[in-house]
Amino acid sequence: MNQTYYCFALLMAFVVAAQATVDKELDEHYLDEHASSEFYKPPANLSSYSPGDIVRSKKLNDTGSYDYRLAYVESKYRIFYRTTDSHGNPVGAVTTVLIPHHPRNDRLISYQFGIYTASPKCPPSTCSFSSVLPSSLVNVLLQRWVTVVPDHFSVNNAFGANILGGQAILDSIRAASSFDGFNFTKDMKVALWGFDAASAPTAFAAELQPEYAPDVPLAGMVIGDLMANTTGNILKANKNESSYLIPSLITGISKEYDVINKTIIENLNPSQSRNFLSSERACYTTLTTRFKQDDVLEMWNGGADVFKYQNVSDIMKNLTCGHRKLPIPAMIYHSIAYDLNVVTQVDDAVSSYCEFDSTIEYIKVTDTYRDVSSSFTTLSWFHDRVKTHMDKWNETPLNWTADRLNGKSLKQACRTRTTAQLPQTTYGLNFRTTSHDDAPSTKPLSNSLLMLFSFISYFV
């Protein structure tokens, strides 16, 4: 028995160490092509391009990685395109297009990765896309759906500027759909996916579509852990595990709004200025270490009170979700225990959308201790799902998305449900299988699990 406990403890330590190694290496994946290269530089005549026009493109070569997830991508392209900033000015952005094996040319998914920094080193397009594909993206590719992954805060990396983010997402879809080599049909349908730090710009893309891009044929949207209120997120993040988000959001938003630059950046305490501004050159892993548990709001004159200033409050209000009707059905789910969001602020955003007669399925998840995107990458997957009297949610976001792309209509309604079962095909270890004979047969697992199974086999 003692030996069993010893082996189990050793196994657990191995899993944790393996996951820590993966997390530590995430920043290294962003060194594939630094954003200072010529590809990322906008041309002098960018204003002569229309929103969504392609400026340049390139086919990406495989990295030579042995990672099994590359099996789901037949080819990859990087596109530099023109979009519009928060003030109506032209700005460049980059998107990555992932082509699965035997792709359908009537389906397109815009998949927004969570971007947690204003650094040019860290947007999705600078990633190798070899060993950081989440299970939800793998599942999308298994359906043979072409997927675009935009750097939705533009080449200026204005993290938190949600109006810019929404417009960049829509223009990324325009750029991909017009690319000569993809041959999309005229009846192509598009679905939006965005989680955590990508949730708000994804929601803004839907909000802005009728006015900014009515030509983009959106059919539905799935978002999780909606960061609906940027001010609320900043105040909630202070002095806890998510403190790193504050300097990233402030530096990102200041790139679009000079009021934030003058009110906060130019009023940083001299002893904190260098540390605070270093966030603009750091990726997720470094940020979480550097600012963990810090009282970031005390790093500038005025502290939290600056968000009460009228000029600052007006800007932050414009970055809040819920000001417009969602023109497409939306599935919104939220982990009640998520340590960054205030659930009442998500409730408020959903209520606002519903007042505009939006069609929303709002699912509150109670049995994940943190955000839905990480709940199955921790040891929580060892535990059985909680069995309670609450409504069990069995319809997965993937099936729901397929229905929207297939034109299956939904009755206009707003429905809120509480569940104790996280949809496992979104982020997790249980992958939706495909009925297509021509799709890859290998079932994906996390790198940590591969190492874990190897470890177990040693003792069997």
C-alpha cells in the first residue's frame, strides 16, 4: 500500500512538473517569427486599402515539430490585412488561417485566442501553432472547418481596445474569405469562438457586424468567461493571481486612447514605472510571475480613483459589452467561481443583450474552480462531475455551432441555466470524434497526459 501511495504521489508530482514545463515553454513558442519583421510592418499606402483587404500573405512551413496536433492542419497561411482602429483610422492586422484536411469551403470559424498582453512578441500569429492548439480548436478542425485565428488587437497590440478588436475580427474574416486559394462558396457561413481574454472582442465583433461589416455572414457565436466589464476586471484582478492583467490592459488601451496614457501612464510612480512598462515586452508566463499578487493600482497617482474620472469612465464604458443587440444567436457560458470576473457584471451584459431582443443561451457553470478554459488542464479532471439537482447541460458548443452553420433556426429567446457539468468538447480531455473517414484517426491528448501514460506504462 505504501508503495502504491508513493507511486501515485510521484505520478502527481510528475504531472504537475510536466504541466509547469509546458507553461514555461509557452513563451518560447512565440519566438517563431518576431512581430518586428517586415511582414508585420504596414505599408505607407495602407489608407488606400479598404477594410479587410489583403496587403500581403505567405504560406507557412511546418516547424518540423513532432507534435501530433499538426496532423489536423493540412496547411497554414499568414495574412496581413487592413482593418480600422477605435477612431476610424486604418491600421494593419495579421491573421493566421488553418486549413484542415479535406476542408469544407462553405464553413469558416473565427477562433480568437486569449491574448493577455500588449507585447508584439505574443499574439497568435507569432506562435508556431505546433504545440499550443487547445482541444476546442482541434475539434473545430476535425469538422473540416477552415479556421482563422486573428491577432485581433492589430499590429499595435492594443490589448483591451475592444472596438478595434471586434473590427479586426470582422476584417480578418473578410480577408480570409477573399483569399484566392480558399475558394469559399457564396453561401459560406461563419461562426465566432472566443474565450476568457478573447471573449469581449469576440462579443464586440458580433455587436458591430450590422453596421461595420454587414457583408460578413455570421451565423452564431460561442463565448466563455465573458470579460464584460474592463473596469470591473481590473479592480477584481488587483492583488491576486490575475494582477498581471492590469498593466497589460492599461498599456494596451493607452495605445488607442491618449486619455489613458496621460492619466495613468504619465503618472506612474517613478519607482514603479520601469516595472509597469515592462509588461509591454513580456508574454503570459513572465507577466504572471512578475505581477502576481501585486497591488498594481497603487503604481500610479490616483490609484483606483482614476476610473471615476469622467474622461476615463467614458472610455471604459465604451469598452463594456452590452451596448448593442447581438444580431446572431449566442451561447455564453461562465464559470461562477472564476477568479477574474464578477458574475453580476456578466449577468448585466447578458441582461442588456436580452433587452435588445438578442437570442442567448446563458449557461452558468458551478463545478469549476477557475475559468472554463483551464478547468480540465488541472487535476480537477480526476474528480467525477458533480451530480446535483441542477439542470444538466448536454448540448455541446460544437454541436450547437454545427446547427447554426447548417442554418437550423432558433426561436428568439434569452434563457439562463445553471449546470454542474462543463461541456467537455470545448476544453477538455474528451474529444468529439468525427464520422468523416478521411479525417485523422488519432485522438488528441494533452502533452502532459502523453507523458503521464508513458509514466504509468513503466510500472505496468
